[in-house]
Amino acid sequence: MKYLFFDIECSSVSKNAAKICAFGYCLTDEQFNILEKEDILINPQGGFHLTDRKGEQGLVLPYRYEEFKKYPTFPQKADKIYALLQDRDTLVIGHASMNDVKYLNLESKRFSLPSFAFAFADTQFIYMNTIGEFSRQFALGTIADELGVCFTPHRAVDDAFATMKVAQALCEKHALSLPALIEKYEITLGKIENYEIAQNDSKAFRDFRQARERAKEERERARAQFHIFADRAKRRKAKDGSLKNKTVCFSHALELQTELAQGLLVGAFAQAAQITYHAEECDFYICFEGESGGRLKSAQERGARIFTPEEFEKFLKNNDNLT
């Protein structure tokens, strides 16, 4: 068996288009000895509009963009790329492979080419399984630094080479071949066929998703319980008090601490305060120290006073003493 490590760079990416400008690959044997290594540069037939995943910060590719008009187009290089990826004796591996496979899918559609058809592994996903962490993504550079792999980011062939070195380091660390490492962690390879793409999967990842879904359901139940409590408690809200015409709002994290949030709300209602679930409407926003996010920002932009639960409890007591 051979291993094909690959990476793709695009001149621009949108929901319905990904204009590939570089297909880098590193073909090895099962001992990671390099058989071929190449950066296939492609005329993307479009300008370079480079952004990060959020569509904000511009990326800089280590190429001279004006030279790309000299290179062949994707259809002119397609036969070689198809042959590399679809060789039956080759295991295809990328890093965050889903992105690159989606780019291939979009380009094949763009030029009315046949669908790619191959299975693929993902060094990011393999790494996440080995450490049991699925709650965040791990960039190639992050894993490469940890494993002592040096490379030039965003040069497709160098990213492919770094992906190979990461896979090799993982295999050496676990004293397993790449197929054996994939088998150990019960990883199912991703697949593209008939323009449909399935991502890599594993038992550990499925367990993580199930646990995350259960936690989400528990949070929703706790928040619903707090809202039900608030609706009932406000019926007994004081008609007059030091917080009359003032509105309080609790962070989502605080709402989940049902007993604490309920106690603070009862104290606020006792002084005639009102409650809102929209941070941009509140006069007082109560959240845990260190919290961040859109709700806190909305409250700050509104000019609301920000309290921790402890601070708000003292505030209520001081106001109560003044009445």
C-alpha cells in the first residue's frame, strides 16, 4: 500500500465555488519513504480573494500570484489529480480533509467533470481520537509544533509533507502502522462518491456527540425551568420598590445555576424590578466573573450595570436597607 498525503490551496472560496490554485502531494510507501513529491500549480481562472475561515483576516500564500495565469487550468491537470487520489492501492490522507475534499467536489462540478470517488483519512481527526479531545479543532501547525515538525504554512506541497510527518510521528508515538492506528481508534474513513461527501467518524467521536447532545438538552431543561419559575414568581412581584422600572437580565450560564438565579430574581422582584431575557434591554446584567460573549457585549453597549452574583446580592441588600 502507498500513502498519498495531499493539501489544496484556493485563490478564493465561497459557498458554491472553490477556485483551486495549488494541489500539493507527497506520495510515500508504508514506511513513509517519499516516492513522489510535487506542488501542482493551477490557473484558478479568477482573482485571489483570500480570507480566513471567518471571512475576515486575509491569508497570504507563499506564491507570486501574478504567475498563476501561466499555469494549466484545473481540467488540464484533472487526469493526474484523479489518478493520484483514486488509485486503489493508495490510502489518501489530508489534514482537516473535509475542506479539501469539498474544494475538489466544487471544482469538479464547476467544470462538469466526473465526481471524485475515494476514501480518505484525516490526521487532525486521528490526533483528536488519540488525545480524546473533540471540542476544538487543531491546526496543522499546532500539532506539527507539538510533534516537532517544521514546514512553511499554506504552501500546498509543504502542508502535504507536514501532514505526512505528523502521521509518521503519531505512528511512531503509538508504535503502530497507520492502518493499525486507524483501526485501534475505530475510525471510519471519510468518503466522496457521486458528489456526496461523508466525513471521518469513530466510536469515540459518536460518544462525544451523544454526550454533548445530552448536555445541551440538560441546559435547555434547566433554562426552561428558570423561565417557568420567573413567570410564576413575577406574579408576586412587589408593585413598588427601589428597583421599580428597572430591568434585570441573567447570563445563560447563571440561568443554569437554578437555585442561585432564582434567589437573586426573588430578591430583585421584592424591590419591584422586572426581568428580561434580552440583554440589550436590561439595566442590570448579572453574570459570572470571566464570562464573555455577545450577551455581555449587548448589555455593555446598552450601558447596563454589570454584576457578579455576589455583587448583585450585596446590591439588593443595600437597596433593601435604604427602603
